[in-house]
Amino acid sequence: MSNNLLVAINKSSDWTSSDVVIKVRNVLSKYFNEKVKIGHMGTLDPLAQGVLLLGINKATRLFDYLLSKDKEYIGTLTFGTSTDTLDSQGQVLSTSELPSIDEVELAITNFIGQIDQVPPKFSAIKINGKKAYDLARSGVEFELKTRKVNIYNIQIVDMDLDDKKVKSATLKVKCSSGTYIRTLFYDIAKSIQVDGHMSSLLRTNLANISIDMAGTIEEFINDPKKYFINPIDVIKNIMNVYELNDNEYYDVARGVGIKLENDDELLAFTKNNELKFIAKNINGIYKSQANFE
């Protein structure tokens, strides 16, 4: 396998996504004895744990193809308090009574499907070049635009009860890219006129990379190679793969492209089972759109 690869880290809550990137960069620079380029595909809030997918060197070019893929989470919605950050790390803004089991179950069903969602003000979304959370911490007033997201399923894993009232609910959520679980949980609580916030979050799957494929940062430091992922093993779940012969490889590499009897808009081109190009169908000719050489 080349040095253009993916790494899945099981991020803990005491590491930020940026901290993980810095540590993995340092480890791999020593491992390969050369400077490496690293980026993460979909940040996790400091509170959140779970799958953080990293692209190494030219594998960062996969971001555009992977970031739009579905994700799965297990999170805890705690009822009775709302915070400014919509999670347990924020300042409490208001409190309420607890909801009933029936209220929670009904509310959850109303959020399955395509929904409108306003991202939290304490988020990394940029407004005029500045991150929203920096503006929020500075007390600047601003509004974020509503976006449509898809909630494919919400499953109740567990409930913590207090005299038949729900103190918290552990929920498994499968959703589209761009979904903020903090906002989803807050909106569920708000819909039944109670306060609520996200008190824990674990990302269990990202672009078909499951948490059992990820290592903790300590495990990765001890055995980096164990957590290397061949990009083709991920991209083949998104698009079809075509193995190039020598002549085809040469034509794609020099920008001419190749004609194939295929209707796919995109194809992953490999050589010796290594991802070399992602090619786009332009009037029947597949030309490189992303080069991983």
C-alpha cells in the first residue's frame, strides 16, 4: 500500500479533532520518515467520541466523495435542561419538567424523514470568514440559515426513568451528512414543550467505516499499520471500480481518457488494486477528475 491512505481513529472526549490530526501527523511522519499531509473527514465536537476518519497525503482528495455520505450515532438526550451550546458543556439557559414515555416516543417518530434544521450557533460553520462559535462566544448576534437534512431512522436504545418520567433517552440515529445531533435532540425536546440537551455522543459509522475498524489514539501510536485503510476498500462502497491495463493507465494519466461501455457518472480506476484515479464520464469518455498518483 502506498502512503496515500486512510486512518480511522476512535476519538475520545478528551481529544479534539485537531489534537488527533496533529498527533497522527507526528506519528506517521516518523513512521514513513517523511512529512505527511493529513486532514479529517467530518469533525467531531470535543464532547463527541467515535469514528474520526483521516485522509493521509493524496487520500485527502477523497473528502469530496466521502463527506456527503451517511453517518450513524448513538447519543444521550437528557431532558429537563437546555443549554446555550445544546450539549452538556454549555451554560444552562432554562429548565423544565420531564416528559412521559409516550411523549418521547411520539416526538421521535415525527423527526424521521427529511426535516428542516438550523445548525447550532456554537458550531464551526463560517460566517463572513469567521467561525460561528467564535462569534457566539463574543456575544455577536447572528442567524444561521435553515438546511434540509435526512433522518433515516431513530431507535430508542434505552431510557432512564424517574417515576414514569423520562430523565434521558439513549438514541441510535442514522442520518445524512450535515445533520447536527445536538440540534436534533434539542428540537425533539422542544417539540413536546420541555427542555433538553445532548449529554453524550458516539459516532459509530462514517462512510461505511464502522467503529470496530477504528483504534484509539493510544492503540494507533503503538501499532500504526494496523489501522491503515486502503482507500479502494472505502471508495468501492460508493462507486464501481475498474482495473486499468497498461495502455488504459497511460491514456488516463496523460489526460486523454478512455472510452468504456458504461453509464456510470463516476468510476474508481485502480492499478494493481491501488486507487489511481476517480474518473468522470464525459460524453462516453472517462477522464480523471481526481488523481491519487
